[in-house]
Amino acid sequence: MLTNIERNLLVLALDKAAQPGEVDNAAVLFIRKLRKRSVNVYDLLPLIEKKYKTNATFDGETMPFGKYKNEKIINIAKNDQQYCRWLLSNCKNITVQLHDAIANALKQV
């Protein structure tokens, strides 16, 4: 779906070793290239989301994976705040819904 140039721009934009100016320029050029080709964001999102979501499904209340699998998130936050903070800081592939549920549970305890 991406051209070689777009792929290289994306790689540079997300490269942790790239300089801030390089990151900004690559990101802007990447978006411009996609817009020029009339790429629809809704064609890209499923590809991105499929790659970075966990295999576990989230029901809104219980942890879908890990050492607290199937336990209520609010109870995990009450009993192991350090684990919840670690998840928020280190697990980059959790869904937005799960991230928000953990963050909200931490605010309640």
C-alpha cells in the first residue's frame, strides 16, 4: 500500500535515533505524499490497528491477559497500582479502551 519513498519517510519519522528536525520533516512529507495520492485514512487504520492490538479482547471491566487475566481492573488497581502503572508505561500494544480503563481505575483508588 505504501510506496518505497513513503515507507522510508515513515521509517525515518518513527526512528528514535533521528534528529527532531528529521522526524518533523519526514512526518510532514509522508502525510503530503499520502494526500497527493488521495490515500484514505480509513484504508490505513485497519492495517495499523491489526498489527498493534493485542490478541485478547477487552470487555470493559476485566483484564484480558497477563498475571491478572479475567480479574476486574478496579480490583487490580486497588491491590497492585505498581503493575497498573507499569502496564501504562511499558505495554504499547494495548488498546486505547484498556489503557483508559486502567488509567481511570488508578484515579479511583
